[in-house]
Amino acid sequence: MITSIVLIKTSTDRIPEIAEEIAALEGVSEVYSVTGAHDLIAVVRVARHEQLAEVIPGRISKVPGVESTETHIAFRTYSQHDLEAAFAIGLDS
């Protein structure tokens, strides 16, 4: 699974509507409304790199109100949930 983090600038008068539309797109697992230089952050998860082009410029960038995107592809995932699951292996409840 390939994960990318997409920083999105939008029309500020439609942030909630744009976020909902992006969240409904295939390949988008989460969308966060955030403070700072960007309005939204979307997490995109796909099986192949080629699918990133379908999802990000092909779908997200075409949502009305999306002004620009900046994409970061994750090399590795580190998660507290993964660590907790690993330490729980073999333990009886």
C-alpha cells in the first residue's frame, strides 16, 4: 500500500463542502481541516504508484474550489497502533 499526504489550498468559503467531496473520492482515506498555510490535508492510499496520478491530479485537483495541491509520498509508516499490537502478541488478556 502506497500512502501519500496531500496538502490542499482551497477557496476558504467552501472548505467543509470541498473536504466532504474529497473524502468521498476513491483512494482518499481521510481528510483533515487544518490551520496553517494549507486548508486541508488528505491521506491517499493506493496499491500502485500509477494510481496516485489518477487520484491526486485526476480527481482531487478537479474538485471545484481546490486551488493547489502539494503531495508527499510516505516511505515508511510508524504508528503507535502498530507498536501496541506488536507488544500485545502472545499476551493473555
